[in-house]
Amino acid sequence: MAWLLRERATGREWRIGDSDLAWEAGGYDTARFELHVLAEDVSGAPDGLPERRPKSVCGS
């Protein structure tokens, strides 16, 4: 079983073969990504991983 991580704003997709890696790659950012289960097997992250957004820093 594989996971599909889809960026909401762009529609760009990444297939990821491990649920832990899928969550770490962006699955916890539900405002940015949708996470779906795929009915296929993949090894690792053949499409690469999404770039991480820098954490915003609140200034005074």
C-alpha cells in the first residue's frame, strides 16, 4: 500500500511508500496537503518529497 500526498494549492502529487514518511513529508500540514491511500505499491518516495516551508517567525 502506498500514500498519495497532494498539495492543495498546486495539485502537485507525490507517491510515498511508507505511512510514517508520508506523514513526516507533509501529512500533518492538513491546510497545505491532502493525504490519500493508493491501491499500489511503491518503494520509498519515487517522486521525491515536497519542499518544507520555513516556519514563520513572529517578530515584535
